[in-house]
Amino acid sequence: MTLIERALEFEGRKMRNMSTSDRVEASREAKALILELNEVYKESKDPYLMEVMKLLTAKKRTIEKRLKGAPLV
């Protein structure tokens, strides 16, 4: 499976009913995918890769937001 296919598969996954450890694992996987895509993007400057990285970053942020919980005003 290519890097872009793995990234799109991750982006398409459902993130419901995940335990905390599942969220941590998903966040780490997203980070690894983003860093790998970034290395390829540095060489090719393909705008499609940038869009995929943006999708993954948005999903990663929602996972991390859920991990940290609500702010305690």
C-alpha cells in the first residue's frame, strides 16, 4: 500500500468508541503519516500531498482535542 493510500485510509476511518489508548495510538500514527508525507512533499511540491496533509492534520487535532478534554475555565 502506498503512502497516500495509507493516509487516505486513516482519514476515512471512523473514530467512534475509541479508548484513550486507541486515541493515543491514532494520534501517533497520524503524526508519522504527516511527517512521511512532508518528506515527499519537500521534494515534489505536489499540491495534492499538501491537501492530504491538511486532512490528516485536521483529524489529528480532533483526536488530540478529545484526548485533552474540556478546558477547566
